[in-house]
Amino acid sequence: MITAIVLIKTSVDRIPEIAEEIAALESVSEVFSVTGTYDLIAMVRVREHEDLAEVIPGRISKIAGVEGTDTHVAFRTYSQHDLEAAFAIGLDS
């Protein structure tokens, strides 16, 4: 599974509506409304790199009010859940 973090600039008067439209897309797992340079951050998860082109420029960028995106592809994922599982290996409950 390939994870992309998509930073999104939008029309500020439509942030909630745009966030909902993006969140409804099939490969989008979460959308965050944030402070700073960007208005939204979307987590996109796909099986193939080529699928990123279909989702990000093909769907997200075409939503009315999306002014621009900046995409970062994750090399590896770390999470608290993964760390807890790793430390629990070999321990008896």
C-alpha cells in the first residue's frame, strides 16, 4: 500500500465543503483542516504509484475551490500501534 500526504490550498470560503468532497473519494482515508500555509491535508492510500495520478490530479485537483496541491509520498509508516506490537513480540501476557 502506498501512502501519500497531500497538502491542499483551497478557497477559504469553501473549506468544509471541499474537505467533505475530498473525504468522499475512494482512496482518501482522512482529511484534516489545518492552520498554516495549507488549508487541508489529505491522506491518500493506493495500491500502485500510477493510481496516485488518478486520485490527486485526476480527482482532488478537479474539485471546485481546490487551488493547488503539494504531494509527499511516504517511504515507510511508523505508528504507535506498530511500536507497541513490536515491543510485545515474545512477551507472555
